[in-house]
Amino acid sequence: MDHALALPARRISDLLSSGLQARVKSKRQAMDQPRSDPDQDLVKRTQAGEASAFDDLVVKYTPRLYGLVYNMTSNHEDTNDLLQDIFAKAYKAIRGFRGKSSFYTWIHSIAVNMSLNFLKKRGRRFQLSLDDVDASIQNDKEFMEATATSSPVREADLSELQRRLNEAMMKLSEDHRAVVTMFHIQGMPHAEISKILRVSEGTVRSRLFYANRQLQNYLDEFRKNPVS
């Protein structure tokens, strides 16, 4: 007998809408990793068959996961579809969750793996928003000087930088894109990323080093040959 739970897709869709409304409160607060696992009670209640407890988890984690998935797919429609699939899978599998990791890590692992499978299967174009570029890049002295001459020039340079960053990200594997998204955009520490991806911290660091080097090469070329 299949003991998996089953949450109607319509209900998940409604809950996603409720969760997304919470995004406007604070993007940074929404993506901060909890210091402890406050979800234990909700998980146990869900495992006992209390669907409303999982509703609370969906509302809580939608802002976090929306940012993660969107920055990997760069498509709102794909993100919404994936979120429904992610929460549906989590709901069906939650009875097998034993708490060896936090629920935060567990749900993020599902989200990352499903997003990676989607990208590998569909070959979607990955785009990195300028608003999400690491602050160290945006605050780089040479970059600021190159893009602050005048408003029209700055806009042209930013547009060109966006194109070059997207091209750089397209040359990275899906696994490298995932690490860049979690570290640079979501602000996750190496230790948490290693748990989510089930790889060593050394692997996380090496992937970041490789990805950052590729992005830096594109930025160096941009600085040497800005839009005129």
C-alpha cells in the first residue's frame, strides 16, 4: 500500500500565492538560514496527517525557494511550475523524513535537484540579474569608473555587462550554476551548500573558484573593452 501523502495541486497553488506575498516583507530576511530547526513540530504534525501543518511550511518556504529556483531558471512560469512540483514531492516524501538533516536542508535539496534536472532536460538559458551580482563586483572601483561616466553610457555598459554575464553563466555546467546561485545570490555558507548538494565543502569551494574565475574573465574583458 502506498502510504505517501497527497496534497491537491490546486491547494499547493493557492499556498504558493500566499507564500509569495510574504516576499515583499524582506528579501534578505526571507532567505536567511535559520540558526536552529524550528520546523520539527510542523514536520511531525504533517507526518501525522495534519495537512494544515504542511500548509504553514509551504507559506514559510515559498519565498526562500522561489528566489533559489528563479535565479536558476530565470523564468517566472517555470519557477511557479517547479515550485508546485517541489512541494508536491516533498509532501509525498515527508513521511520518510527522519530529521537527520534540518527540514531547511532537506527541502532545499529537493528544490536544487529538481531544478538541476529541469535545466539539464530542457537546456534552459540561465540569466543572472544585475541586482543579484555579488556586491564585490558591483563595488569594484574599475567597474564603477567604467560605468559612471554618464547615464546613457552607464546604461549601455550595464546592458553589455548583463549580456556578458549571461554568456559566462551559459558556459558553466548546471552544477556550477547551482553553486553560484546558492552562494552569491542566496548567501548560503559553504557548509550548508555542501549538505544540500551532498558534496564536500572542498568540492563546493572548487566549483565556486572555477565559476568565479570564468565570470571574472568576462568582467576583465568588459573593463578592457567597454561599450563606446
